[in-house]
Amino acid sequence: MTTLQRRVLLVAILGSFVSFLDGTVVSVALPAIARELGGPGVAGLALQQWVVDAYLVTLGALMLVAGSVSDVYGRRRVLAVGLVGFAAASVLCALAPTGLVLVIARALQGVAGALLVPSSLALIVATFSGEAQARAIGRWTSWTTAAMIVGPFVGGLLVDFVSWRWVFWINVPVIAVTLWLLRGVPAAAGEPGRRVDVPGAVLAAFGLAGVVFGLIEGERLGWTSPGVLVPVVTGAAMLVAFVLYQRRAADPMLPLSLFRARNFAWGNLATTAIYGALSLGGFVLTLFLQQVAGYSATWSGVAQLPTTFAMILLSAWFGTLAGRRGPRLFMTVGPIVAGVGYLLMLSIDETAFYPTQVLPGQLVFGLGLAITVAPLTAAILGAVPTHDAGIGSAVNNAVARVAGLVTVAFAGIITGGVLDVASFHRALVVTAALLVVGGLLSFVGIRNRRRVDPDQTLVKPT
């Protein structure tokens, strides 16, 4: 690996790390935030929901737009803008005097966060090729996925020992280092002759925002409430219009031809099942450990650290193996192993005795996740031409975010609105089933391929 490649990889990891971390680190800080900032207008449960949801709505809605922008204007430039914007929004979150200001700042964080992930992965795709690219994606995957898993632990420590405001302050030094490293990455111009598809961007952003808003508010307002039905139906109609418009646009934001690539289409189907399972499983496990088993915020995060360590230690290795042997086997076996890990956690009762009830399932789940994620990302990006790497990455990340929102939105239905041992076990079974479905989709649809030119043109499946 050259010096430039090391720098690009580190920039990509750090740039995405803060976005992934902020998606989960805030969860354990919500009670402290509500105690300090709760007041008229935005208070109590509503404040806690929107501190999380404001970030997810703008992040999910703008991910596709951001991927297109990075392809048109250059990945390095878009990444720099996203980093500066994320730092500014983090400072505003940390200094927020009221709940309303915090919610607005979180929405701005989501806007900036949407710029980070697609441009980070596109930098890797443009800098690495072949086995080196698979290995780099494996390392990126291990650290960024670890950020999502370690978030509750970091948040718990900061809330218990410092202040909830440090959940946001910690982003600033990380971003400062990333911007300094980014100076050593050569600037690359966007694709000549390409422009931002403004009508497509508007339809995609508002369409996704409407659907995501409805899914988030469905449990609180009721699924038949006009406040839910109107944005969902309107958003869905705009997404249909977006697809129809993309079919005839001269320079579409989302080239539908990407879905003709078998691994891209089937890989995103597998992503829907796998990441939906990860969001649901992590959500109910964290709540159960704290609300039923009596774990503290910090210890509920510590309990899930084995998965983080497995990702850090093994993802790059499995990414390298997938680069040599193809992703199909790993994308099939990995999710099934992860599902077995969740089934092992069916032994958990009200005590959640860690050595025998929690740890074994976490270890097996972590192994399965490490086997899965890097080959999944590499297979999807490997099916995308280099000039569309930004939008290809954005599609996959948007699919993962929306899948997570859907499964968490249905968590109340799965548990019956009450979290106890029986409902927790139902959620574990659903999580395991989704992971197995992800493995089966990969077995049916994914093919092992190899690149034959710098633009990633693909030959017949091997």
C-alpha cells in the first residue's frame, strides 16, 4: 500500500466514522438531554424522539443527492464540505440552549452526514483496485461498522462521567484531524459534462423524507393518522415520479442501468434484510439490557463490545478473502452465522447473566457480521463503474438506513408495545430470520466476478 493509499483509507474511515458514530452514540444520552432541555414546545418523549429522528430524516433523504453531487463536483471537495458542515452542526448541538435548537442542529448534522459516506467510499474505489480495493473496503467496513456498535458504549461513558454535550464535542477533534489529512489527497475534478439532476434531486429528497417521516411517526401518531398517511403517500408518489423521470432524464442522478448489474441489484436486496436485522436487533437488545435486565448505560454498551472487536480484527481479512475468491460464499454464510448468534441469545432471561446468556451470542453474531459486511460492500461497489461510485455507494447506504428505519418502526408491533422476556425473544427470532433471508438472497443472486479494466467493466460470472 502506497503512502497516498494509506492516507486516502484513513481519511475515508475517519470521515465516515463520525457519521456512523453519531447515529448511535446519542441514544444513551436521551434521558439526560430531556432532563436538561425539556420544556414548552419540544419536551419529554417528543424531544427524545426528534433528537434521533431529525438526524435520520435528513440523512436518509439526502443520501442519494449527496452521492450524485460527489460524482459531479469531485469526491475530495464534497467530503471537505461535509466535514466542515458536520463540525459546525456538532458545535451547535453541544451548545444548544433549548430542545428546539438541538433538534434543528441534529437535522443539519444529517445534511452534512449525507455528504460523508458516499464520497468516502468513492475515494477508496477511485484509489484502489483488485484485491487491494477489497482489502481497503474491508478495513473501512470494520471501523465504520464498529462505530455504530461502539456508539452506545462511548455515549454511556460520556453521559455517566462527563456530560451529554460531549457526545457532540468529540466529533470536532476527529474532523479536524481528517481535514488535515485530506489536504494531502490530490483533488480530482468531477466527471466532465455531468451536472446535478435538480428535478431528480428534489423528487428523491422530498420523496424519501416523506416516507421516512411517516415511518418514524407511525408508532406515535398511529398508522392511520393523516399526519402519517399524507407524508407516506405523497412521498411514495414522489419516489415513483422520481423513477419515471430517471428513465428519460438526459443525465440522471440515479442511472437505472446500475440495477442491470446483477450483484448491485441482489446486493441491495440482501442489504435490506441484513441491515434491517442489525437495526432491529441492536435496538431491542440495548433497550432490554437497560430497561429489563437493569444494566447501566455504560454496561449495556460494554456488553456489545465483542461484536466491535470481531469487526475490527476480522473484517479486513474476510474482505481480502472475498477479493480473491468472490463474495458469494461469504455473503451467504455470514448472515446465517450472525442469525445463529441471535438465536443463541434466546437463553437470555430477566437477569441477562452475561457470561452464559449474552456473551456466546454476541461472539457468534460478531463473527457472522465480520464475514458479511466487507464482501457485501465490495460486491455492490464492484458492480458499479468508477464514475458512478458515489451514487452507487449512496444507494446502498440509503437502502441500509431506510431498512433500519422500517424495522425499528415495526419494533412496537413485534413486541406488542411491551418489552419483556417473551416479546424480546420474538424480536430476536425476527432478527435472526431477516439475517437468514439476507444469506439466502445472496446465495440466489450474487455471482463471483472479476474486473478486467480500470473502469470496472465486468466479465461473465465465474
